Amino acid sequence: MFRYFKSKFGDNMLFFWTYLLIFIGLLLLFSASKGVFMREGFFLKQCVWLVASTIVAIFIKKVDYRDFQKIAPLLYLIILPLLLAVLFFGKVGGASRWIRLGLFNFQPSEFAKLIVIVTLSAYLAEKDVKRFPVFLVSIIISGIPFLLVLKQPNLGTAFIFIVIFFAILYQAGASRLQMVFLFCMGIFSSPILWFVMRPYQRERILTFINPMRDPLGKGYNLIQSIITIGSGGFWGKGFLRGTQTKLAFLPEYHTDFVFCILAEELGFFGVIILFSIYFMFFKAVAETISFTSDRFARLMATGILVVFISQAVINISMTMGLFPVVGIPLPFISYGGSSLMISLISVILVGNIRENSLMF
């Protein structure tokens, strides 16, 4: 089997680690559905999204990643109206983040992350970021989607745009003065952001600082999350035997808090296994960045890597009370078709880079 994956997908086993994470995610979602295929519905929906995402990934695998550099402006012009449409037609469950497509919901902000990565990378691949006009255009490319997503409101995803921007600019060779300027601008604008936030977003931050200020209200999710993780001990309670999720003490256990299911049922041992798989996955993407000779490929792969790392770190940290609850999915594991599809497409792009642009 090892030889098959090596010959099929390359030495770094990128696709092997990807689908191993997806398999773990499906197991956790099956457990979240209380071990019944039809109950809750999200397990079967995720399976459908997996099939659809794999078909799309197979198609994209046949496309040279350099073609995305050529069509980057077109993709950017397509995603902006979709982000704008969400503000007017995207009400699902009280938040303007999804566009309903029959039985499924489409989340443009997930696709916007990758499109901003591709567009910013395509622009800076042929420009000197140290020139002020180039630096200013880079801010605009990232800033428009950032503001539209922040308006939804989706503070977590908006924060990811900032991470993408900083990472790609740094990889593109931005000067120390530019990076310091951006950092200071972020610090000084943070009080303004506080007043722009919705009341429930400010409450999340205050609850993060002190969950016990409202233990039966805003702090309930975080308190139950910490209890769920701690109850797993070293070996866990066993697959399908988690009581916090089965008895519905923990809300949103199939999306934002899916990590808690693993910690409760598989314990600290299972958490270490998951961390190890993520490490191997991140390492595989980082190797591609290190050895590619194409500037566009290096910038794009950098953006993809920091999205995966930041989402994993933020999601796990917020379940443990180390970061405010902001609604960031755990890559390949949390329920969500848009997130799964765009994550798989991102992996395909990294795989294409490895196959077509590595220096040997």
C-alpha cells in the first residue's frame, strides 16, 4: 500500500494524510450522530460533500496550477459579488454566512480564502512588494473580502484573511518597515474593531476572559467544552460512548467543537494521534514550499499552509479556552461541505505544485 501511495501521490504522502484526516472526521461525525446513519443528517450530508469534493478535486488535478495564475482576476471578480450577495440573501440560522442551495448551504467565505490566496500570490509573483503602489494594491486585494466577511458578521474567517495577508507578504519579501507598519496599524485599529463588533461577539471575548461571568448563558459552550475534553482522561471513554455529546450537554459538537468528541471518546492518546497526523500533513505542505522554484507556487502554497495551521490551532485552542469562540472549522474534520471542498481543492493545488514545479 505504501508503494501505491508513493507512486500515485509522491514521496510526501500528502494525499494519504489528507484522507486519513477526512476518515477520522467521518468517524467523529458518525459518533456525533449517535451512531445512527439517518439521525441528525449531517453525517450523510458530509459523505455526499466528500464524494462531490473528490470529483471536483479529480477535475482540478488535471489542471496545471499555473492556469490559476492566469484566471486569478476573474476568480476574484466572481467571489466579490457572491460575498456581497450573502449580506442580502444569505440568512441561515440567524447569520448571513450561507446561501441556501436546496438541502445544502453554500458558504462563499470559505472559497474566498483560497481565491484571495491565489489572487494575491499571482499579483505579487510578478511585482516588487517593497514598492508602495504594489504594497497598497496588496492591501486592497485582501481588504475588500476581509471587510465583506467581517460585515456578515464572521469574525473568525475575517481574521484568517489577516493571517493570509501577513504570511504571503512576508514570503514575497516585504520589508521589516512594512511589516511593522501593518502590525502597528492593526494594534491601533483594534479599539475601532471593538466598537464595530456585534454585541454577541464582544460577549464571546469577555466570556473567553471569564467564562464564569455567565455560566448558563454565553459561557455555557466553553465550560461544557472544557468538561468534555477533561472527561476523556488518557484513553477516553471509547468510540460511540461519549456522554457529553450523546446527552447533548455540548452544543455544536459536530462543527466548532468536534475536537471535543475525539478528546472525550479517544482521550489524550487519541489527541496525540491527531496532532501527529496534522504535523505530518503540515510537514508535507511545507516541504513543497521549500523545494519549489516557482515564485507564484511558493506564495500560494504558503497561503494554503498558514490557513490550515491557523484554523487547526484556533479551533483546538478555542475548545480548550485558550482562544475566543469564533466559529473556525477544524480542517477536514468539522462538519461543513464548503470547508471540506475548498480544503481538498487546496491540497490538490499543493499536489500539482509538487508534481510540476519542484527543483531536483
